[in-house]
Amino acid sequence: MTPRLCVALDVSDIMEAMDLVERLRGTVRIFKVGARLFSHAGPAAIMALRSRDLDAFVDTKLNDIPSVTAEAAAAMASHGASYITIHALAGPDAVTATRERLSRYPEPPKLLAVTILTSIDGETLDRMGIKARPEELVSSLARMAVEAGADGVVCSAMELPRIRPLLPKETIFVTPGIRPAGAAHADQRRVASPAVAVKNGASIIVVGRPILTASDPKAAAGEILAEILKASESSC
């Protein structure tokens, strides 16, 4: 299956975000509402996407006690979120409680567990007092989260070959930190190209700055989609 492209609306102003959405309509269907946009616009950002019949990927990485993550996710679901992220470090009880709360909706959003941010590498983990390598920690967190009820996981494309065999076939694999050849990495460290993400088995590929900062965002998205399609055809 060809992975889907999700564009990260990493801006502060909802009008700016929706202007970008309008420019990309017909090319992209999934848009990520992260902490930055959600902090400024709140549920209005989700509802603006749903009113356009688009999928809202709400990426606030819920990380709290089970009752709080469950009710926060339920609120997002009530506004029309299609995907919701919870941090795997919240623990299995939080994942299970959130999954159970979302299951009350006729068409519940997909619950995705964030493993280790793509801005973190082995050196950073060591500074945090965590001795495991990124790929080891991602594997452990991903397996725990899916067993606890998550529909999928969010991780670097570089970790997919290691974790995909550990999880059910229907697991959704979301890969942020995607950079086309020649694009600046900025604060991302465990990055990969769209082609590598496809080859390694991504389900949804998240791209932000390479599209947001392009002089022609629709053309930039089109180029990435073409790379995704070409890589998918080569993998068949």
C-alpha cells in the first residue's frame, strides 16, 4: 500500500494554516495539528479541517495520568480528530484507558503512540540518564503501546525495519523527521528521505518545513508524493 502524506501545520495562526490547507487541497488529505497550532487555535483548528472534509491528525503527544489522557483524547475526538497521539512514556495504563474511552465513539479516531522524538539521538538519551540506544527504546515502547491498545506508533523511519516484525500487520506506522534530499535537518536528528520511509514500511509520512517554507507548497508536496509513489512501485 502506498503511504499517505501528512502535512504538519506548524504555524501559530489558524488563518495562515487554513490558507496553506486550501493551497494543498486535492493534493493532501491529512494535516497535522501540533502543539504550536493547537496552543493558539485550540479545537477550532480540528473543526476547520473537518468542515473541509479533511483528516485532522492531532499531535499533542498526551503524557499524563490515565484519566487525564483519556478525557483529553475524548475532547479531541468530539471535535472531529481522525488521529490522536499519546506519548508511550505515559505508560500502558494511560494507553489502555485512552483507547477504551475513544472506543465509545461510533467512528473512533486512531490512537498513535509516540515513542522517542526524532530530535533525540543516542547522545541525548545518555545525557538524560537513559542508557538504551534509540532503536532499543523505540522497540520496547512501540511493543508495549500496541499491546496496551494503540492502533499505531510514531517513530523515525530508520527504526521501522527493527520494529515492524514485532508488531501486528495492521499496525499504523507514522514517520516524522522526513527530509527530501538536500533539505536542511534543522533540529531533527534521526531523519530519513521519503523514499527510505516507504522502503522501510511507513504508513503515513509526515512532512512540515520542506513544504511550509517552499515558495510553492503545492509543487513541493507534489514532488514528495511523486517520490513516495516511485518508491512504492519499486518496492512492489
